[in-house]
Amino acid sequence: MEGQGEEKRINRRKFFRTGAQAGVLVSLGGITALVARKTGSGEFVWQLDPTKCTQCGRCATSCVKNPSAVKCVHVYAMCGYCDLCGGYFLPETKTLNTGAENQLCPTKAIKRTFIEDPFFQYSIDEELCIGCGKCVKGCDAFGNGSLQLQVRQNICDNCNECSIARVCPSDAYSRVPADKPYLLNGFGKEKLDIT
Amino acid sequence: MKRGIALVVLTILFAWQMASSYAIQRFPKPEFESGYITPETLVPNPRAEILEVMDVVVLLLALSVVTWAVLKRRSRNLVFWISVFSLAYFGFYREGCVCSIGAIQNVTLAMFSGSYIIPWTVLVFFMAPLVFTLAFGRTFCAGVCPFGAFQDLISWRPRKIGPQLNAVLGVIPYIYLALAVLYAATKTDFIICRYDPFVGIFRFDATFGMFLFAGILLLSGVFIARPYCRFLCPYGVLLNWISRFSRYHMTITPSVCIQCRLCEDSCPYEVIEKPVTVKNPETRQSIVRKFILIILMIPFFMLLGGWTGSQIHESLAMVNGKVRMANELLHPQKYQGEPESIEMAAFRTSGKPATEIYSEASRIIRQFYIGGWILGGFIGLTIGGLFAGRLTTKYRTDFEPNRGSCFSCNRCVDYCPIKS
């Protein structure tokens, strides 16, 4: 009798365990089914929308990378090649030369090269750029807005929660499919499709 | 009348001017005569997707191999070397991201948000260890999780801290899990990623505060084995629940326990449970009394927790950026004298109406009210369950690992004199 009771208890335990296993399996399957509808086929990356960006400077300080994975990108197609560049020179600059005291960029990452009178090409040395957005602000205010901040996808760690996105005051960051990682703003509302 | 018309015309003109100011290229691109070719704007690509697929393959392979090592080979040595590999690959090479622990938040957000799209690799990282645990116990913790592997490898001088302290500190992961789910579901923050002590170490770029936290954790990890896994890890809570019902689980002895007690003190995590023989069976009366106590206690704790949660829901919601912003707009006198925050400046320049942010903030606060009840109720249930567990006695004849909290590290196996 005793032995039978013991066997019964073991059977009951086994039955309970199997039931619980089935329960867990069903709930895991349920969660998967619920979430699977929202999975993307490809990978996702963080993208900065330059139309929303207010150049607050947090891209330079909040990225887990040092220097930041956000860099200033020059859309040459939009550039006016101005002699007096709002993105290159400090506002109170008197003489338009490459003197360090005239430059807006804190790391001197913008190279100014003479093309032909009176045009100059401005290119970004991304090794030096820290993504502070000072030049972007200047170009937006006085020029064409051809300098834009973008997440450089070859540098970005693609953190699960982007630490810049968390503190971005203008909600300019979003996760986008990895096949269109850049959003370079063309003129006005028109977007240049550069891939 | 005339003045009115003039005003309307002026307004229209002004508005037209405003709208078109974007459409005029201030400085049109020059026509170069020197044959200058415009350089191309470079757009380097992100990490190739094939590498993400490789992460998933490595995860599944590592899970399979470690499970085989734990259950079939019964080898601590092999588990050790798989830990080293996982630490190198998922830790230092992949820099601890994406990980199964953080994936809780992605899955939660995907369930609660309509617009969030979760990468399928993240879903696999969340699900695969859970499924493996349901089948074989927490072999993921044994040697695949880079955080677990890291702590396992440095627990050189483990000391016991006793069952009481273990139980009390063991409540923290439940609170952490509840908070992480609440903040992910309300689209507020991913706190598991934000306060992850290891990622900063893997990337060699921790902030001072996080470095200090990680340093304390790792140093204490030398003496208190796996402090993060036992007293913080929110994913461990899920694994703990599932592992209790696992189909198979590692055993200390391969055949029959001879009660030699050699393994008794071998577990650095204090999860080996001693045999409890039926020496002094309880009276029926005492069993009934305990049962009633448990039945009454658990709802009481849940209600108490839920009520507390609902009382502090506004403080919980202040973590949300939009709620903070609405608060700053509503109570400007509180923020007088401080320089304007960057958020406020951005909001002002965006030109959005304040009512928009108010309605959004109040919607979020309502979510937090409901979330506060659920969070508190869940924590109450955890504490109630803890007391209930203390009251009940489970009888067993052999030395067995606690299925819920055993990490399947296989240390105890080496202490067992029976080898086949």
C-alpha cells in the first residue's frame, strides 16, 4: 500500500511537470507569435534625421564611442563653395584665412581648399570630427545647409539602446532598416536619395 | 476696412516669404570652369547582416555544446573552456550587445508598441536560451552568457553568505525585471542596457560611475560568486521559473547518491539542497494553519505592493522625458534661476503647441498608474512567494541542486566519487 502511494505521488509529480512544461512552451510560443509579426526581415540601425536635429551638441558627448560615431557629413551637391563659409569661420572673423583663431570647428576637422576664384571646397576629416554640430549650425544659419550630422554606420556599435537617442532633445533618432541607413537632407523638404 | 485688407495681404505675403525661404538656395552651386569634379559624399555601410546571422548560429552552437558538456560529458573542464570562448566572442568581440538579458526590453516594447520593429536576431537571442532551459536547465548561464562566464571565471575564493541573505537579496532581480518591463512597455527607457556594468568593461569605455559599479561588482565577485547573476539579473528570473519545470537537468551524481556528503559544500552559489527525511511529520492541523496563512498572506502582499506602486506612479513616470518636459512647462516657477534646459530650447524652436505635450504626458502617466499597480502587485507576489517557500518543507532523499537557481556550472560533479 505504502509503495503504491509513493508511486502515485511520483506519477502526480510527473504529470504536473509535463503540464507545466506544456504551459511554458505554449506561452513562449504565444509571445513568439505575438512578436514575430513585428520582426523585420533585415537588421536595424540608428539614424539621425537632420531636419529634426537642433545641433544641441549632445551627439558629441553622449555616444558610447569616443570620439562619437556621429560625424558631420558634407553633401557637396548642395554646397555653395562660399568664400565666407558659415560652417567654417567664427562669426566675428575679419580675415578669411585658415588661421586657427578663425575656425569654428573645435578640432580643426574642416579642410578648406581653394578651387577657383572665388570658390573654396570644404571637406571633413572624420578622424578629427567629434560630431559637435557647431559647423552644421553655422551652415544652416548662413549657408545652404550642406553640412549635416549623420551616424557613421561603420563606426556605430548599434547599441540596443542608443545613448544619444535617449538624450536627444528633438527626437531626431530612430531605428531604420539597415539597407537605407543614411538620411541626407537635400534642399528644403526634398530628400536626396544617396545610397 | 482698408487697413484690414492691407493686413491680410501683408500676412499672406509674409507667410509666403516664410514658406519659400527654405526653397531658395541661398548660394547656388557654382559652375566651375577649372574642370573641378564634385567629390562624392561617402556613406559607409553598417555591419553586414551575414555577421548578425553568424551571431545567432554561434549562440545556438554554444548552447548545444555547453548542454552536451553539462549533461552528457559531465565535465567541468569543458564548461570552463566554453565560458572562455563565450566571454571572448559575445563579450569582448561582440561587446556584449545584443544580449539575451537586454532582449527582454525589445520583446516587451514590441508587444506594447505598434510601431517598434524588433530585429529577428534579437527575438532568437531572447527565446533560444528559454527553450534550452525548458529542456535542459540553465545551461545558458553555465557558459554561454558572457556576463555569467565573466563572473564564473573570476570567482576564485567563494564564501557562503547564508540562506537568509541569499533569499533577501534574491528579491532584487524581480524588482529590476518589473521596472525594466514597465519602462520598456511605456517606451521610456531601456534601464537594463543603461545600467549594465559589463558593457563598459567589454568596450573599455565605461563612464566613471559605471566603472566604479563594475569594479565593485567584479571585486565582490571574487568572494561572492556571480553577484550579478544571483542578485541582479532580470533574465535569470525568467530562467529560474522555467528551469523548475525543465525536462532534464544536470545531476550531481550520475547514478545513485551514496550520501557521502562530499559535494555538500562544493557549490559556490549555495544551491545544493540537503536531504530532508520524513523524521517528524507535521500534524494535519499545522499543515492546514500554514495553508490558510499562505492563502491570506499572498493577496495581502500583492494588494499592499500594488497600492504602494500606484502611490508612487508619478515619481516612476518622471523618468520619462515627455513627462519631465510637461512638468517643466507646467511649473516654470520650480525651474526659475536655472539655465534653460536643452530639451526646452528644442521644444521652443520646434513650435509644437504645449497642449500636445500635456496630453501625451497625461496619457503616459495613466499608463504608469496601471503599471504601478501591476509592478507593485508583482513584487508583492514575489515577497509572498518567498515567505510561502520558507513555510513549506519539501522532502527529498538525496543531495540535489535547486532546479530554479542552479547555474549548471558542473563544479559539484567533480566532487562526486561515483563516476559512472
